Amino acid sequence: MPIGSNHNDLHSSLVKAIVDYLAVNGAWFLKVQGGGFQRPGVPDVLACIHGRLIAAEAKTGRAVLSLNQQRERDKLIAAGALYVECRQIE
């Protein structure tokens, strides 16, 4: 198994749990893929439920928000979004 694959598997499982939860609860959501055409630090999942924008960033283990992620979090909160840092599937 390649180095870091366990982390990637845990992260993917956590993101899937977030998306599944949102789907079951009738939210509109988008799993952000990232890449060269996107601002760095955009959260993993953007959702809207009951008229409220929710931004969810999945973090596993001891991972912390990068500076870009912190900046995006602060901008989203200032704009009125609910920002959630998700650390466990439960």
C-alpha cells in the first residue's frame, strides 16, 4: 500500500459520509474537486439546506487547516455561511 493511502482512504470515507448525510437530509450539495482553475483552500463540500450555505472541510488524524483554508473559512463566515470542520463520520 503506498504511503499516505490510508490517510486518503480515511479522508474519502469522511467526505462520502458528509455527502451521504446531506443527500439524506435533502440538501443541495457539490463535492469540490479542486485543481488548477480553483482558488486554493476552497472547502471539500459546499451545500445549501433551508436557505443556508454550509461549507464543510474534512480533516482526518492530526491534519490542520492550511493558511489558504483558513482564509477561505474566514471569508465564508464573514459572508454568513456556516463553516464546519468535520473530523469523524459520526
